[in-house]
Amino acid sequence: MEFKNYYSTLGVSRSASPDDIQKAYRKMARKYHPDVNRNAQAGDKFKEISEAYEVLKDDKKRATYDRYGSAWKDAARAGGAPPPGFDFHFGQGGGGFSGGSGFSDFFEMLFGGGRGGRGGGSPFGAGSPFSGFGDVGGQAQGGFSTGGRNPRGQDQEAKIALTLEEAAAGGQREITVSDMVGRSRTYSVSIPPGVKQGQKIRLQGRGGGAGGPAGDLYLEVDLKPHEGFRLDGADLHAPLPVTPWEAALGAELAVRTLDGSIQVRIPPGTSSGRKIRLRGKGFPARGGTGDLYAEIQVMVPKRLTPREKELFEELAETSSFKAR
């Protein structure tokens, strides 16, 4: 099996950080993406860098690749254990590379940095399955065979901003997404009723891809702040301002909901802070819909007309009510 140096493909060192790997991939993707670069070999190059990024961006895949090299896929399928037949021996005394730290030494020989030497040529004899490797500038040569199959494209992520009303109602929505090479595409998205903050909507086959199966696009829901409601689980909380006389005498008031308004009776003698529960007028959830809690806020005028001041003074003189 031929081995491909994924680090060399992306032009980064083996100690590169995830951020360095992502930056290198984006830079090369912009250069070689078939929609941008019409060169006949650009598509193959894009597949190579996509394959390398798919492995190196994932901590588990990268660790398995670093340990087992060309056998990393078999090792991954074996749950991280050495794959069957992974037992290499060479030299006098049968010095072996069979998993563990031994293979780390073996990998060092391929990529330079110690035991393999830098005099050129493979440390293995002619006819060895690794005799095709040469030390060129500290990087191994060779290619990873994909069996002629194009690799699956990258999954991509984007945010979709929704109001509470849009998230509650669901339905179709148009969204425009820009990819890493600057292209913009518009999709029709089906929003499930009652989606919450941080939930992801999957658009199968709408991710990256060049020649092979396309990856998926995941849209993360971002709920916009609402001036009238606060969402708590499936329940909604909303302030309900009332005048002093409405609170004292009672009143019929319209309360806003996500899908319109509803008339609510305010009992006489209602104080600030009292909550009126409207069943089933909250946010959609599994098994039903939450409730809406309208919280009474008694408001007083900041400035009084002469007549209002006279009436409040009269009330203060005649009322026996004690607030404290």
C-alpha cells in the first residue's frame, strides 16, 4: 500500500495546530477548487488536500494516522488497535516495528528526524514494501491509493438566524450560504416547528465535494433576541404593563402571543409581579406546547396633568390602603 504524507500535502509540519491546518486547507482549497481553477489537474489536487484535511482536522483520526501510517484506516476500524498483520521486522536480530512506540520510530524514519538518517534512500532493502520511500527534504514520498474512488466531500456548517415566531411556526425558508472559496448558494430549508437555540438542521449532500459524494450542510439555529418574549424551555414570559386604575379596578386587556393576541381578564386588586398563565400559548415542544406567563407591571405616569395630580392627592387623602 502506498502512503501519502498528509502533512506534506497541506504544507504543514507534523506539529501543526488545528488552526494552522485549517488555514492551510482553506488557502489551498481556494487555489485548487475546480470551480475556480480550470486546470485539468486541479480536481485531483483538490481531492488530495480534501482527503488530507478530513484526517488531520479530526483528533482521533490524526492520532491513529500518526501512529499507524498507511494502515491507519484498518486501525481505526479496529478501534485504535494495531490492525491484523501489523508486525514489521527488519535488520539483524529482527528489530521490530509492531505498534506502540516502535511504530513511532518507524514513522520518524519516513519523515526524517533521527533514526532513518538523511543520506537518501530507504532504510529498507530492495523488494521491501517500503522501499519506494526516499528522504527528500525531510518528507516522505509516495501516494495513498484510494482504489479509484473519489473521497466524500467535507461536511460544512453555517448559522441560520430565526425569530421566535419563525422558529415556533416552522415551514420553508430561503437561506444563502457562502463557502470557503467565496461562492454563494441559496437553499430552500424546511424548518421543523419548535426548533431551539443551537439545534442543527441537516441538509444532506449540500456540503463540500469535488467529483465524489458531497458532504452535508449543517445549519445551526440562532434565535434572535425578542423585545416582547423570553423563552424558558417551552414556556414564554412576557411583561404586561397596566395602569394603576386597571390594576385596582380590573380590566379586559389584549395580550400578545406568538401567533396573534388574546383577551385576558385582569382581576381587581392586581399588584405588580402577579403572573397570569395562558395555557398552550407558549413555544412548541415534543408532546405539546408550553404556556405563556404574562407578568403584571403596574405603571404610573412620569408627569401628571394638574387634574391627575388633584385626583391622586384626593385618593391619597381618602384611601385607607396601607402599602407598608
